[in-house]
Amino acid sequence: MLDRFRSHFHRPHALITVSQSAARGLKNWVARKEQLAVIPNPVLPGPTIPRQHSHTFNLLTVAGLSKEKGVDRVIEAMAHLSKSESKNIRLSILGDGPERAALEAQTQALGLQEQIHFLGHVKDPYPYYAQADLLVMGSRKESFGLVIAEAGQYRVPTVAPNVGGIPEVIEQGQHGLLVEGTPQSIAEACSALIDAPNTRRAMGQAAYQRYLNEFELSRFGDAIESVYSELFASIHADPIGFDWRATLSELTKNQLHKRGWA
């Protein structure tokens, strides 16, 4: 895979990646340090969705159902929570993938089929963020963690392993809790926030502010434009031949909306 990547990006003038974590790997074999730009993935703006009152504490996991996403860890954490928490807890899992059958079997084996709901691929996850109390991740690898920023748009804090680019999106104790990644550590962090609604709300508000400051779509367009400006200045050229500075951000926005990229 790395060889194939090299073949596509042989001697680039600039390379954009989504996190410092991803950039550290690229510095070793793709580009010089000054050629790398870190621009976090943007969050597509979602609609305003009123929160519905619920007596159930709603956990949410949004992930492809593959081994590296660690959804098995979240399911096992739910087994711990079901034993230790008196509250009615529900986990909704949005996403599909090769591990789905195994994860559903794990859920059955743990007797959690009434508490864990597999919703498959959902084109629009925003209504689920809007009703969630806490986003939970079990990732073994993660280059960035876009779902954390998406949840932040709806003032939802996150419990997630301290791996890859995740700590670049979550500051410990500010926007959520970073954990080792074991099911026990995930369960303990969830339990701490379930029992601390004021702390949870404060984290959610901080996550929302970070979304506005760092992950809102217009900031992505501005950052891309800045990279291109510096690139063309360094090679003393503007090969596009039209007023690209005035149109690049708009083109970026249009393409993201067209693709429904998230």
C-alpha cells in the first residue's frame, strides 16, 4: 500500500494531511517537513434539531464495522456498564462493514440485544448526534476522528482511546475523556460522565466551541486556499489561469456537499 501511495505522490510540491499524527508518518518517506500541511477534515453543517426528552441515556458509536475501529471494545464496555449502572442505557451503532456479523454475535452472547441496536449505514447521522448523550469510540487506529468533531457540532462529548489523531480533537477533560482503549477503561469513563451531567454538558459546550473554531467548513476552505497561495508563490506561477483565490473555497464547499463527504 505504501509503495502504491508513493507512486501517486512522487516528489509532490505540497502534501496535505488531516492530523499531526498522520503527518509524522509521512515526514519519514514522502515529503520534506516544509512541504506538509495539516488541515483537519471539515464538518459539514447540520440542521438545527431539537433534543427530545428521554429517560434513557443514549450512547452513540459511529464507525465502519472493521477490526481497527474497535466496536467490539465498545460492546464489551456496555456489558460492564449494564452491570454497574442503574440507569437505562442504550447504545446505537451507526455503520456497516465486514465485522458486523461477528459484532452482532458478540452482542447476543453477552445478552445485550435489547440495549445495543445496529442501525447499519446511515446517510444522515446528524439526527442521531442530536439525541445522543455521549459518543463512544473503541478505535485501535485513527488518523483523525471526524465523528468526534461532528458530535461536537451537537454539543456531544466523547469517550475515546488515546490513539492516532484522536488527542488532536479531544483535549483530556475538556471535550471528553481519553482512555487506554480497554473495555474496562471505556466503561469507567462512560460511567463517570453518566453520573456527572454538569461536567458532561460543559464538555459538550467546549466541543461545540472547538467545532466552530477549528472544524467548521469555511475554515477548511480558507486553509486550503492558504496552502495553494503559498505553493504558487513558491514556484512563481499561477497555472490555473483564472481567479482561483476567489473560487477555491466555493468549489471545495460544493464538492463536499455534492459527495455528502463526512
